[in-house]
Amino acid sequence: MIEKGEIVYCNITVVKDNKKVVLNNVVYKEVDGYYKRNKVLSIEVLKRLGFESKQKGFNEVKKSNEQRNNITGAYE
């Protein structure tokens, strides 16, 4: 069983045109029980990838005052 919003690498069985179709090696995110407008019947999880990042902002970056040496290329 996967949690809502979890992203997994899996094999899934869907109903497409009133037929059961097995889709192998797909990335699926559980939201509403559908995969590309097809109802999902079963999920065989191969690997759990995690959850989508909920962070909405950007990180602030400060400029470095370090200078490179022209001969060695090392920072001074």
C-alpha cells in the first residue's frame, strides 16, 4: 500500500477500454487512483522514491569574496 502523494517506481494494472492492461516500469504518484485517465486496479511497487517537495521558496545565496590564484588556481 502506498500513501497519498508518494512517488513510486512500479508495475501497475489499469483498466483501458474495458480491458485489464499491465504497465511495467512506470513512475506513479498516488493522487486519485488514476494513471493517465485510466483507473488503477493494482500496484506492484519496485522501488519507493519518496514524496514531492513542499518547499515553495528560494534559498538566498551570498557572493564569495575569495579570489583564485592565477598560477595554481587555488583560492586565496
